Amino acid sequence: MKAYSLSAILALGLVGCCETRLCRQPPPLASEALGEAGYSLGCADVLEVAFADRPEWDCAASVGLDGRLPLGDAGNPAVSGLTAEEARVKIAAVAKVEPGRVTVTVADYRASRIYLTGPENKLRRTVPYRGPEPVLELLWRAGAMKPGTAELRDVTVLRPNLAGPPEAYRVDTAAIVLEGDARTNVVLRASDEVVVGETRRSSFARLVPEWALPFYRRLVGLLPPEDMVR
């Protein structure tokens, strides 16, 4: 379990009282385990390929615009849309070697993104996907855990579902950070969307005239004293 800093605890304390009890319903563990294994390769993804019997073919290569992986003497297999395991079998077939003698690892997930909505103005932006990652680590990496602006007790992960509406998972950040309970710290997959609520104070700040914003933000604790306009 990753240790979170004191600033994380303070951030939770600044967002106000929770009006409703969060529902702790993490996705099934079997579903989470599919994170990397179920990832579909795409253009610009970087793969590390190793051949047990032909070490001179070992390389790191990027999936091209044509969906193929340039492996030199080992061939030019089409891997776009395949999982790493399927790509391993395809590479072995093209190179005419036993699949069990080939290893394929995704070294850099460049084709996919995570979508982050909020906290400020509910703007939606993309964040590079770095493989399976707990949602709280993504929020830290994306700079979304801002004291006074992010309603960290209002975090939801939306997961695409081809069979119907998106699956929604509520994230209990207080339990994760303060109690060490990681059950709702959802492991993200490519194309997941993380929605972070906005505090009422931060939302109201958009109605304040621009010249008065520094004073209002300082008053409600959104700015430290040194950022106050003198």
C-alpha cells in the first residue's frame, strides 16, 4: 500500500463535510486483473520483444501508422488491435519460431489515454495512460488533488461497456488515505474516465469579479497569504 503524504490528509480536511455516504463498490478483482492483459495495442505503443533462441532479434519497436511492428529480420507483423499476448503469438508465427520462446512487453502506452473531468469548471481533458494504475495515483499525477477546489469525496470512475451503459465506480478517498482501505482505489484501464467533483467555494469563485478573486480566494482558503494581491 502506498503511503500518502500529510498534504493528502489536509486536502481531505479542506473539502468540507460529506453530505452523502459513498458506496464502496469496487470492480471485481478478476476484472481489475485484466488491466494490462486486456489492453489493445495501437499506433505509437512501444513493445519490447525478446526471442529466447535469437537474441540478436531482441528489440524495442513502436507500432506504426499501418498497425505493424517493424522487427527487422524477425518480420513486420500487424499487431494493432491485438493484446500483448495475441501479438506474441502473431510475432512468433511471422518469425517462424515457437510462441513459447517469444516474450512481449508493453514498454510505453502511447496510443491510449485516461479522461479526467473536473474539478474546475468540469473541463474534460486527457491524461497519458501509463498502464494499470490506482485512481488516486492518477489524480496525484494529473494535479487534480487541489485543496479547496477538488471535492475529493466526490470521485467516480466511469468505465466503457460495449454491452450497455458505462460502469460507474465510486471512489472513497477518505477511506483510502485516512484508513488505508484500498478497496475502492480502482485500478484504471485505458479509456476510463475519472470524474472529480468541485467544491461549492471553488464553483462560487467563478461568479466573483476578476479584480476581487484574490481577496475571495484568500478569504475562503483557496490561496496562501503570499498570493494575496497587495
